[in-house]
Amino acid sequence: MIKKWRILKIREDCAAMQMAIDEAIMMTRSMNKVVNTLRFYTWKPAAVSIGFFQSLEKEVDKQKLKEYGYDVVRRYTGGGAVLHDKEITYSIILSDSDVPSDIIKSYEKICSGIIRGLGKLNLNGEFKPINDIIVNGKKISGNAQTRKNGIVLQHGTILIDVNIEKMFSVLKVPDEKLKDKIIKIAAERVTCINKESEKEVSIKELEDVLKQGLEEVFKVTFIYDNLTKEEEELAQKLYKEKYSTEEWSCCR
């Protein structure tokens, strides 16, 4: 019998709420109150997320964020600072028994679902350890993961379009003197759906093929559902008391 996992309707929301929802689902999944869950989301307004261990002051130009009207949030997962603008983000929350115990292999298994989905758009993706997906040798998706209480949360971005100059106007670089060179290198190493696809791809179409890819890799069927009342309440609490606070974002 094919397992049935949950998929939530795509959600557009602010950065702090998106992170709060991911953690709320992880908490309820750890208590076995919900099944493994996939969701896709977009960011409004655009935002920078920094990794759990990063310093906000070192990674982000807060004045530029303010000028653009962008949000900033610290993720529950590790990794580097990311500008979330013209993209779709996915998160999958599942039991650690459903992925390999080896971290890189677990990234590879989940990312292989994303890669299979991209293949349905005639985009030939490859997994690049530790946690990237590349198309034609260029990065199109970065991913991050955390594990707690027997549950894995992995989320990642799939770039629909990208503006490298704007990205590096809000993200700090180690040496300002080398900024132009860093931007040039990044432009050569990063790509997006709009550059690689032969046709325009809508958010809905992208969501559908990525869902199908993950279904095929995990041999499951995703059933559309909503957050439970408990998850909604947990998310609101985490949003107010954690992710929207300066103490959380500036705590490193």
C-alpha cells in the first residue's frame, strides 16, 4: 500500500511566519500528531534568512534591507545567508527513519525528488554535495537541514529568477575590495528557472512537478490538507515570541 503524506496549500507570508510554521510542524510531527508534511511557500516581502549559527551584523547590510523594504529572519537550520526574492521555497518535515542517517545521503535523497521534478520541465539537475542542486553546472537550489526528536526538517530554495547585484547589495562580503570579482564569479555559478527553461514556468506548475518528483522518490502520495488548529496556534506563538523578535535574529 502506498503511504499517504500531507501537502499544504502554497502560502505567501512574511519571513518570520514562514519559519514559525516550519518549526510548528516539526514539533507536532515529533509528537506523532501529524504525518510527514511537504509545503511550498513564497516570501512577502522579500527577505534575507541567515543560518542558525551566523551573525546578523556580519552577514547582512541592514540599511540596504531597510531601503528595499525587505525582511530578515534567522533560520532554525544552518547554512549561509540567502536572499529570498523570485523563488519558490519548499520544506519537508519527516521522520528520520524515512531518510538515510548519513547527513549527505539524506540531503541527496530529498534533493533527488526536487531534481526529478525539475526533470519534468526538461531541466537536467544534479546533486552537488553537501546540499546544492545544479543545472548545467550552475547552482539553482540551496538546501538546509536540522534534526530534532527523531524528525528531519529540510528546506530549500528553487530560483525562478535571480539578480546577483541586488543579492550582494544586501549580503555582506568578506572584503569590499573584492566585491566586483565576487559578484562576477557568483553570476557565472548561479542560474535560475527563467534562464534554463525553454518556456515560462508558473509557480503552480513548479509546485506540481516538484510534488510529483518527491512522490516518486519516496513512493508516497501527497494529500492536500491544512495546518491543524494546534499547529496554527504553535506557529503564532513561535512567530510572536521567537522569529519576529530582535533577540532571535541578533542573538549570535
